[in-house]
Amino acid sequence: MIEKLIKKSVNQLSAYEPVEQGEGIRLDSNENTLVPYLLNQKIAAALLKLNVNRYPDPNSSELIKLVAAKNRVGLDEAIIGSGSDQLIGMILNAFINEGDRIVTQAPTFSMYKISNQIMGGETVEVDMGSSFSFDYYSFIKVVKQVQPKVVFLTNPNNPTGGIIPREQIIKIIEHSNGIVVVDEAYYEFYGTTAADLIHYYPNLIVLRTLSKAYGLAGARIGYAIASKQLISTLKKVKPPYNISSLDQTAAKICLENQELFNGAINEIIEQRKSLMDGLNEIPEVESFESYGNFILLRVDSAEKLYEYLKDRRIFVRYYEGEGLLKNCIRVTVGTATENQGFMEVVRRYFGLQK
Ligand code: PMP
């Protein structure tokens, strides 16, 4: 009986079930393993002072102040979400009716399509081809043809690691009659943003997260910056107390202590280069240039390499199935020790090391 009541679009979905990992080297979720120890201490001290019997600030006002100052936008041009995942859901909730269309590149972050499906929307994907580079001409053609309500650009893109040049982002915004979302989850590892463009384009939303560079994946904090009109629209669909006081506190400490992260971010960028150099020395591995804290690679029979790594308790992301990501594995850039551990096992797999 319940089966018949469920929305058709929801019935067709499978629940998000991450692979169970356990102890080992975890390079599967693009988290930050270089979180400064001092930060955890500061968060713990601040949490001791919290009164959790009270509801949290529904607008996360303290956080908004920090986010607005950091990005040079007004207090009414930012909103906080429980991870950028929630903001993606809120954007689609505000704009997508059944049958409405969104355009994304493919492959890309899966949540755009999943959240859109829940809304009953249709996702038109622009295939990047096997080189995994952004195909601007095909993309703009599709945007003009489809006239989507929402366009998602992921910059840098997950899982391919590539970027979209700023001039192309501007052209896409200018050719869109709908909303353009630029998801900058990995901004800190790239350094170029479209955030300043919100002052010129009222249909632009820039998404950021504290889950990656700021090592706060467990607290679930993302934010959007956009025109006043777009932010006030998103506020209408925001669940009332969407960020717990514990998470607001942790995020505040993170944003107030930016200097603690600069070293870690630079270290990850350096480690990304060493990891790439190591991978490039293996002829059987094809790797893709990355501006994120991860690298996508393609090998013959990727599942075998994935299982080999897993048996040695090194966890990476493997894309099952026959799609565009066939035979691809995504590895998060970890600490020097983690990356060395990963490379040793990969070299052993290919018979390059005992
Ligand atoms: N956008 C992109 C491109 C991502 O890769 C991720 C996480 N994998 C997210 C958004 C969601 O991040 P969170 O919900 O943790 O902020």
C-alpha cells in the first residue's frame, strides 16, 4: 500500500549508502585530513559554553556576518545551509516544478540530479567526453536549446578536477534565462571565484562549503552567496532551524581562524602535485589534471585495483558501472604519509615495487 503512495520520482531512487570503511587510509570522500589540532581544541572549548536546551539562531546570524565579510557581500546576500547539499535541495525546491529542466555537465557531482529527480524535474547532461574537459560550445548550445530553469556549473568539477574559465562562466550566465549556480566546493584549492559576479548578475548563486578545505565535513556547513532577491527566495524554503547550535559554533571558530588553515591548504596543493607526479610515472595509469583536493584516474579493470587497495585498507572512490566514469577511481589528496601509503600499494599492484 505504501508503495502506491510514494512519489514516482522518489520510488525510482536508491537511498544514499556510502560504502562501509572502518580503520585504514581513507581517501574516498574528499575530506581534509590535515585539520589543525588547535582548531579541534578551540571548537571543544567553545562547545562547553553552549546551552543546547535553546533552539539555535534560525538565521545563523554570526556565521552570516563572517561569510559576508569574507566574501565582501551584504548580510542579505548570504545564506547558510546544512552542507551545500541542503542548499542544492533548497534551490531546486524553490525553482523546480514537475517537468522543469536543469542542465549540468557530466560527469559531475551526483546530488544535482538526485535532488532534481525528487522534485520531479528533468536533468539534461552535457557529456564531457573521455578527456573530461568542459565542452563550452556544446554546453552553451544545450543551454540555449533547453532554456533550463537552473544551470549547475561545478568549478572545479567533482570528480574530474577540471575547471571552467571565468569568461565562459560569464557567457553562460549571460545566455541563461534561468538561475546559474556555480558550485565552488573546492574553491580554496583553485583560488579563482565567481563570487564577485553576484553584484552584476542577479540570477547567479555561488555555493561554498566548509566540508573540504576547512575540514568540517562532520559539522555540515555550506553557504550560498547571491543577489538579495535570490537569498530572500531561498530563505522561504529553508527549514526553520537548519543549523544546530553545535554546528554554528564549530563553523564560527573555523571562519574566525582562517590563518590556521592556510598552511594546510598549501600543503594539500603541494601534495596534489607530488601525487600527480607519482601517478604519471606509471604508464598504465591515466590521470586528469586536478584543481581540487582529489585526483581522478583511469586504468584498465579499475575494480581490481580498487579491491586490491581496499584489501590493504586503503579506501578510494570507485565508480561502478558502464557510464562515463567506467574504469575510473578518485583518490583524495591526503597527508604525505597517506599519499605515500597509497602510491606504494598502487606501484606494487602494477609490479613496480616489491
Ligand atoms: N558540491 C560538490 C561539488 C561536492 O563535491 C560536494 C561534496 N562531495 C558537495 C557539493 C556537498 O558538500 P557538503 O554538503 O558537505 O557541503
